[in-house]
Amino acid sequence: MDTGSWFVQLDAWQVMALGLVFFGSLYCLGGWGMTALTRSLARRGIGRVLDARALKPDQLRREWRQSLHSVLIFGIGMVVPWGLLQLGWAQLAPSASAGRIALEIAALLVWNDVHFWLNHRLLHTRRLVRFHGDHHRSVVTTPWSTYSFHPIEAIMLGNIILLPMLVHDFYFWSLASVPVLSLLLNVIGHANYDFFPRVSDTHPLAASRRHHLHHARPAGNYGFALAFMDQLMRTRVESAPGPR
């Protein structure tokens, strides 16, 4: 398997260009793909729309504009993990078995939920909530809400792999899976669609419902794809008012 040495050998400008293409492509594919999927499921009577209210007149344009800023921050920000490798503060594992890669990805996904809960909870404090208000303007979420952040929020949420890189030598493709899986799970969370209506709110397959409840009632459900942090910290939202 490729060790990712090609990434280390790039220069800073190449890393930033690659990052912009990578995150821009993820966002567009995620938005278009999830929009097409939920429309197809709705036509077939599979699952249900969580909030059928119309979007605000300028919502999609605002989400696209703010998401462009996030793509710029995430893409240009790829020079930071690249810089850690250049400075020797972090290393990539030269090889890894399929089992090790699976374990690394699983550990990073758990860390993703912990990292997201901590930063999301901070963004709901009195000092930082003004930076999170941009995202919550999308009361009825769409797949395009996924990257619709204030730049400060994008910086806070975009540093997910830095600490893990400092404490463990990950295989390159384990690290590369994080933004892909994060985008996939995040776009599910903002799809405004209940894919599995019969499962409980704490079920792993109810992530979209939990995040819908957070947008409807922001004082809780700060977790990402899983429910364990909200259960542990007692911040789970039981129900939400309004249309479902």
C-alpha cells in the first residue's frame, strides 16, 4: 500500500491546491448526492422528511457562500498537518495491515465525536455563540448546511486530526478517511430526513433525527454521529417542538 510519502513531498502551494479541490469536491458530491437520495426515498415512501416547512428565501445562497469560506479554510488548512510532518513533530506509519487501518479509523471516528462535542458545546457558550449563530440560521437544515459555518467555527472543527497525529503514527489512508467519513456523517445529520423512523433517538442510525432536534431546540444534542457523549454529559434532547 502507498505510505503517503507522495503527500510529504508536495510543496505548500500544492498541498493547499489539493486541499481546495478535495474539500470542494467532498462538499459538492455530498450535497448533490444526499439531495438526490432523500428525494428518491421520499418518492418511494421510505423514511420521512423531518421538517416540511419551506426554506427561507435566501437560505441556500447563504449556505453556499458560507460553505465556500469553510472550504477555503479546510483546504488551505491542510498545510498544518503537512507542516507537522515536515517539522518531524508527527510521522506517518510506513505500512499497516488492514486490521490496523480499521482500528485506526474506528479510533478516529470515536475521537471525532469527542472533539465535535467539546467544540460544539463551547460554541454554545455565551462568549462563542455569536460565531455559531450563522450555522443555526438554518433552522430547517439541508445537505448544503453541512459546511455553513462562521470562519471561527470552521477553524475549531477543522483541526480534528492534529492532536491524534501528535500522539500516534497513523497510516496515511487512515487519516485521509477522516474528512471523507466526517462529511458523509455530517451531511446525513443535516439531511432533514429520518432514514430509520422506527429506531430510538439514541440509536446510531438516528443521527439525522438527533441533529434535527438540536437545530429545533439548540440547548442539547451537541454530539456528532453517535449519542454517547450527550448521554455521558447529560445533554441529550428528548423531543423537539414544532413540525416533524
